[in-house]
Amino acid sequence: MKKSMLVLGLVFLLLLSACGANGSTSAGNEEASGAMGAQASDSSQAAASGPVKITAEEAYARMNSGDPVIVVDVRTAEEYAEKHIPGAILIPNEEIGTKPPAGLPVLNAEILIYCRSGNRSAQAAKKLADMGYTNLSDFGGINDWPYETESGEYQIPEKDGTLSSFTAYDLNGTLVDESLFADYRLTMINIWATFCGPCLREMPELGQLSADYAERGVQIVGIVADVPQRDDGTYSPDMVETAQALVAQTGAKYRHLLPSADLVSAKLGEVNAVPETIFVDRQGKLVGQSYVGSRSGEDWSKIIDSLLEEAAA
């Protein structure tokens, strides 16, 4: 409850700010409403279809398609430690009740489920579908998995709630942490909201900058500030789908994070207007100043070039 209240407080501040110095939010509201309407029928159809049974070969192809998927092992911790599929998260079937699991906060994420022989995976998929998960595939048991496996206990990381030590989920439900920054000289973090017209108007140019600067060790990461976690730990599917649609419409094809307690503690709790943009280094440490308000691609390019020069000096 405390986590939800923190994020709801943030959203309240954002709504009051009306995009800060950037003017009316009407453009953002219109685009968000249109996107939500366009997604509604797809969401309803997905929910009605229920879990899908697929083969190990089909699951392997999905894992290696380049599209984000979440692989869930629903066996016991002991079974997981003995052998599991690389990258799988552990959510034992016996622990799945009527409340969405903490490790699966995005209800429309693509989730692939397995167990030992296929019985528990079918049970888990049914329970998750009943909770409102809409993109579930059951690929049976690890006994029939002909591909790579690994051993080792499942670890839930403890974080400090800073940009150097945090966990959050992206719009596809994938768990991320501070290692997101490690391979880049500079990360531009753009905090935006679905209701904010100025945010949406600058995102096409941010998408182009993301492509232009990739070879120079620069990445852009978005944070969708107005999609808070609900009391049950999940994010509203409609709001997530709206954000996904706006990302697609604007061409901002870089990773976008959803608010988490760690991100609220690290930065979002002090945000009073959007868009706000900061830069961090490989360790998640702040570089330069914070920038409130939208800017042209040319202006952002000058700022990025300057920060790269300072880093090289």
C-alpha cells in the first residue's frame, strides 16, 4: 500500500503540473484516448482465448525471436536449482493463488510457462488466465526440453532504491536493473506521460537520436510516469497498452520503464513536471544537470555531444 500511495502521489503531482512549462495536455490526451480505443478489442479477444498450448520447439523459437518474452518456471525452488531454462524466473505453482504474482506485474506481457512434465504448467496457466493475464503459452515440461539448461538457485536481488541499485519492469513486463546502463557511456533517461503533448511531440526525434547515437555508446531510456502500480502490484492493462501504442506511433523504439518503488525513491518522487530528462553514466550516476521541458533533436544532440566530450576529457 505504501508503494502504491507513493506512485499515486507522483501521478497527482504530474496531473497538477499539466506538463509543467510545456503548455496544454490536450494533444496527449487525444492521442492516448485514440490509442486506448484501438487496443480495446485486441485485449478483449486475447483475454477470451485463454492459455495456448505450444511445443518446446515453438517456445524456443519465441525465446530467440528478438521479441520480449517472460519464461516462468512453476516447479519448486529445489527443482529449479537442479536444472532450469536460462533466464527463467521462478514462481512455484503452489504459491500461485488468486493474487497476481509479484514477478508478473504486466498482465498483457507474453509469458511462456513450463514445469517438469506439463501438469503444473497447465494448472498455473489456468490460474493466471483467471486473474486476467492475456498472453499465456504453456510449453509443458522441462523433461521434453531438448535445448540448453543450467543449474543454480533463484536469487531475488535486494536494491537500494537509487539509479545505481534498482529494479523495475519495462512495458513488456521484463525485469530490469542498473545493469541496463553498464554497456553504455551515457544513458539519456526521458521521463514522460501519456497525457503530455510536449512529451509525445519530442519522442519521434528522441527515437531518431537513439538510432543515431547507438554506435557512440549512447542509449535512451524512457520512464512512463503516469502508469502507476495498483494495490495488487499490477499495472493497468489499458494504460500499458496506451503507452505501448504511443511508443509505436511516435517511433520511440527504445526501452521504456514503468514506475516502481525503487524508481520513485531514486528520481520520480521529486518530479514535478514532464517531460524531465537526466543523464547517467555506466554506474547509474547522474551526469550534468536535469532538463525540464521538451527540446528539439538538434538541441538534444548538442547536449549529448557536450556530455560525451566532458566524459572523454
